[in-house]
Amino acid sequence: MAKNIKDVDEISTTDKLKAFKSLKDSGLRVEFNGSGVPTVVCARVEDIDKEIKNVRKILKELRYNGSFGVRGPRKTDAILTEGEQTSLDETELTIEEAPSLETENTEILTA
């Protein structure tokens, strides 16, 4: 039985979506960049080499021969470290504990 090997030009959007779903199901954080290439976002830059090996293994099982990407976090990404998470929790508590203001119509507004 001959293997169905596709050229890069023949890779369809469906194949990319299957690769995207498979990577996401394996617990990785995945996004499509502007050209529609599935890109794995690592939590730390040091993990990129390890993630490339994992992604290749997953995509090889799918027989996906197309492009993929692996990148580190950006400053605008929503990947939070535990230190940032605790500071966000403290901010939420500060907002909830803010004093309430009364208006002329006796409506209570909280900050």
C-alpha cells in the first residue's frame, strides 16, 4: 500500500485545522498566525527546543508535512506566572474593598 505523501503546495486548510486541533488536544497553547500556520506558544523561551520535538512527534503521527511554528511568549500574551497571578488577585480585592459612594437619588455606586 503506497503512502499518500503530499507536497507543501497540496496541503489544505483542513489539514492545518486537524494539526491545530491535535496540538490543542495534546495540551499545548496553539494559535494561527496571519498566514494560517499553526503556531505553538511556549510559556518560556527555554522550552522551545523541547516543544519543537513534541510538536514534530505529534504532527508526524498525523502525517502532516506542512509548516508549523513554535515561539516564546510575547509581552502582550496572557501567559501569567504565579507572581503575576497573585498581584492580579490582590488588585481584585482592592477593587472590591473600595468605598461606596451615594448619589442624590440614594443609589449606591462602588468604584
